Amino acid sequence: MEELIQQIQAKVNKKKVQSLCKKILKKLSFKSVSDLANVNQLASWLYIYGYYDEAIAVCDILKDMEFTGNYDLWNCADYAMCLKARILRERGEMKEREVLLQRVNEHRHPELYKNIIDWYRNTLEVNIASDSGIYKGWELVKLRNAIMYREAGGFPIPDEEFENDISRMISILENTK
């Protein structure tokens, strides 16, 4: 893992990527949501900047995580599998994608999705609009959730809406250094 992060650090000269690589190299505990969130963010930024092979490799850092009942930790692995599944779908690699999504959906509860539609569609947009424009944190949250719900399926929002949101967030975020 350390070698992978160092290779990415040497290859991708983007401030966000460099910062996240340093954080991960300094500390990565699989029992820390903050540390796992750094892995997720690194994978996201690599995806945003078009480094798909590297994004998959970073997602694979979390591939052996097991669900222990702690959804805070599991959501990090869930997202990593969904992001990897997205890249695989974009490449037409459907078999491996389906295996990932089957694992993700073992711990999903679609009956609860209706409770977060308003949060996804409205609250996130309000937060994005109120962001100072420097941080871009809410755009990353929207991207992450759009990928998670689009790829795993079963969410009561059309895939086209997720795809539009993903494209819009990437176009905003890709200009971030």
C-alpha cells in the first residue's frame, strides 16, 4: 500500500492528491473513519482527474474490509466498491462489477432510501450554494453520494439524474488544483 501511494504521489502533481497521499502515508488505521475517508477522497480525486487505474488501485486498499456492524466504517468500503464498480462499468467490465455490487447490497437497506431523497436533492444543493467556493467539500459529498446510489441501484432517483449530478460535480471539481 505504501508503495502505491508513493507512486501516485510521484505521478500526480495535483495539490489535493499530494495532500491526501501525505496524510495516508503518515497514518492509515482501518478502524478510523477519518483515515478511511482520506482513502476515499484520494480515490475520488484520482477519478475526477482521470487517473482511473490509480483510482481502482486506491479503492482496492479497502477491498478486504469486512462488515462488522459499524456503518460509519463500512460506508468507506461501500463507496470504494461503488467507485470501482463505476469505473468497471465505464470500461464494460461487468462481471467483476456485479460481484462488487452484490457485496455492497448485502448491507444496504433500500427501504430507508426515501428518507434521504430530500437531503440528496435539496439540502446538498443548498450547502453547495452556500459554500465559499474554495473548499468544494459539498461538491465532493454530492459526487460521492451520486456514485454510491447510482452504482448500487435501487434508489428512487433516476440514473440520468445521478449521471447529470456526477458530470456537473466533476466539471466543478476537476478545475480544483
